[in-house]
Amino acid sequence: MTIEIEVKTKQKISKVEKIDNTHYKVFVKSSPIENKANREVIKLLSKYFDIPKSNITIKLGSKNSKKVVELV
């Protein structure tokens, strides 16, 4: 399954908001420095979809706030 997410960094709380079946907003506490935000995004999506972190891959946008993520 492929989803599109928009990441908001440096937030007070970390959460995932569903917009529709393939679009989500992910709020993370981390800053985008040294890939910290991407790691937190993968961790949050893992909990949200109840799948292992190893089954989540950022396909496009690893250095952008809009990302395409593949869930296996």
C-alpha cells in the first residue's frame, strides 16, 4: 500500500491524522536535522498501522515535508 503524507516538524505532540484513504498528516516533535524526523515518522506510522518498522519505506521526499511512503 502506498500513502502520501505531509510532515510537520517541531510540534508539541506526535500524532498521525488521516485525511482520506491515501493521505495523512504526521506531526512529529523532532527537527528535520540528521534524519531524526524521518525516523520518528516511521516509528509513528508503525504504531498507527500496527506493522513492523522494517515494512515501512520512504519512497519519495526524504528531504521534503511531502513524502510518498510504502507500507508492506
